[in-house]
Amino acid sequence: MRLLFYEAISYTWGSGDTTEEILVDGCTKKVTKSLYEILTGYSSLFLPKLLWIDALCIDQKNDVEKSQQVPLMNKIYRNAILTTVILG
């Protein structure tokens, strides 16, 4: 079994009214403006690292997946090598 070392980012989502596009694994994703600003403003702090960000790692349109993943978030944050909390 291969251990994955990742960093987790916890942040305030914001209203979600304004979105920006980012590229993740070759696919375009829409993210909130607050997440976009975090990723672009702090990219030198986070890259080239493996990141866990709930808005990207949990399918937000899939209620079944969300109901399974949300209870695991405490463990996900706890097992990260670093969790960065960004307050709005």
C-alpha cells in the first residue's frame, strides 16, 4: 500500500455567485472566486504538492457522494501532512 502525502486546505466558500475556471488534470472546472484567489494567490506555497480541497475532491453535484465524504472530512484534515485554514 502506497501512502499519499497531501496537504488539505480549509476555507470559506463565499457566495458562489462569481466563479472562475481552473484546469485540474486536464479538465476545466468552475470554482468559487474565493477558491480561485486562494489557488492563484498562494500557488507558490502549495505547488507542486498534492492538495485535498473539498470543492474539488468531493463531487458537489452528487448528494450520495457528499453524504459519504462529509463525515470523513475530520479524518481527511487530521491525516494531511499540513492543513491550511484560510479565514474569509
